[in-house]
Amino acid sequence: MRYRRIGLIVYATILVCCFCGLVIAFFSYQEPTRELGAIYLSRAPSETGAANIVSAIYLNYRLYDTLFEILIFSVAVLGVRFYLSDYREKEIVEKIPESQIVRTSADLFFPPIFLIGIYLTLSGHLSPGGGFSGGVVAGTALLLCAVALGANTVGKRFHEPTLRWLEWGVLLVVLSLPLLPIVVGRLPFTALLPPGTMGKVISGGSIPIDNLLIGIRVFIGTWVIIHYFMRHRGEV
Amino acid sequence: MLMIAGVIVAVILFGIGLLGMIFRRDLIIKLLSLGLVNGSVMLCLVSLGSRANGIAPIIRGPENANYVNPLPQALVLSAIVINFAILALALVFVMLLVEHYHSTDSQRIEHEIKREREL
């Protein structure tokens, strides 16, 4: 039985190594002559008004992808909420005494990290950033606070029902925003606002609005995940 | 050259992650290996879109600068978010299993489930 297990391990290792070796040995990639990326690079600045071509692609040309992505994120957050809120509260783990270093660094770093999160969210069409990364950065600032003060202390400052309404309301707005052009008599998923001049703060059509809404959604989702994880495994 | 190096590193990371998912018995290490596989796929996609001396696709200066292909980066962005969400959900399931069986060892959990069925 033991030899059989060792044999299986060796066999699987050889198989995986062979697979990796074959992929590396026969890897060849020719750049296509008419590259799709080049078309986006030449057309996106004038069509969407966003300097960041990546956010122009995922919030304008391929908005459909992003909508389902945010839906998957919401379903995962809902799953975390569903499976952990029904879960028996653990016996209270003794709280670790507050450390001066952690407390001071949380005081020092919470405002800048949160501000960076807001900046990344709002400038997603001009520079690297966007709703997803900005929301996660702002959520990380709350994680720092929760480590320093305890998750329940931070959680009490949020009004739970309002948070829930905001979470699902923002999702509803994000999902229905692309349908809004129907009201003005245009096709859905077409541009609602004019692109504006590239490089200005107010430009990029509806990309900043989408970024802001996605940022709020991701921020609340990150906070819910952090809060539920900490609450059911004892205080840090 | 950068592209080839990126793909080779990605394939090696993929192999390490796959072996980790098969052989390590700890559920959390299995999930970390899954994250490694996911990261290797992202690295592979981004390096396929790279160019020699390319710069990030954010238009600041001249029109015809050597920008890298923006499309794989936009797709990888979706993959990162979905990876994060799935990892969080999978950790919740591991927490439920640990609550019930008091172990993260997958073989021990399997053994316990078999014993429960026989009873």
C-alpha cells in the first residue's frame, strides 16, 4: 500500500514535469499582424475619452464582462454572509491586549490609506486604478482599524441595515446604468455621456460614475468579508 | 525575450501549484496552491501581451509610443477579482469543515466521513 502511494506520487510528478517541459519546449507565439489591442489603442482615446485604455476596455467596450464579474463578486459576498451568519458564535476568545505599536500605526496610516483608496477609485480613467483596486485599498484601511481596535468595535460604527441597503442598491444601479440610454432612445450599452477631452478629470463619459459605484460595492464587500471572518474566529 | 521568460516562469509556477494541490493534505495549503495556479495563468496572459521595451497602456505623451497590448490586462483584472471572491468563499467552506471535524487534513476529514457513513 505504501509503495503504491510512493509510486503514484512519482508518477504524478513525472506527468506534471513532462507537461510543463512540453509546454516550454514547444512554446511559440507569433504576434498577429492585425492586433486587436492596437485597434483599441488607436480608437479608444477619441471614442471613450479615457487615458487609461485598460479601464476604457473593461468599462466601455466590454462592460458586459464587468457587469457579470461584479455579479459574481456579489454572489461570493452573499455566500460568505449566508454561511457565516447562521454559524454558531464561537465561545469568546480572550482578546489580545491592545498593542501600542499597532494602535499608533493604525492612527497614523488609516487616513492616508483611505484617501489613496478614494483617489484610485476616482482617477481610474486617467491613471492606474479603478473601482476594484480602490475599493480593496479602502477596505484594507478598515482591516488595519479592525486589527487595532477589534472587529466588533469597528463594526458597531456601521449601521448594518443601511450597509445592506447600500450594498444591494449600488449593485442594482450598476446593473441598470447601461440600460439607461434606452430612455433617451438609443441602444443599451451605448455611451450615455459625451467622452469629453482626454486627460481632464471630468472626461471618459460614464467611466468615472461606474468606477465610483463599483468602488463602493467592492469596499462594502471587502468589509463584509473581513468582518464576518474576524467575528467568527475570535477577535484579533 | 521578456515574453518567453514570463511564460516559462508561469509554467513552472503552474506545475508547483498543481503538485501542491495534489499532494499537500492541508486544505488551506491546497487553496494557496490554487491561488498560485491562478496567479501563474494571469502572469502567462499578461506576458503574452507584452512587448520589448513596452510601456503601460495609459496615454500621456505621443500617439505612437510602444504601448503593450491592453486587452489581456483588462481580462486579467476580471480574473483577479473573481479569484479573490472564490478564495474567500472557499475559506468559508474550510471554516465550516474545521468546525465539524476539527482538522484541516483532507485525508483525516475523508476518513471521518467514511466512519460516519458506516455508523
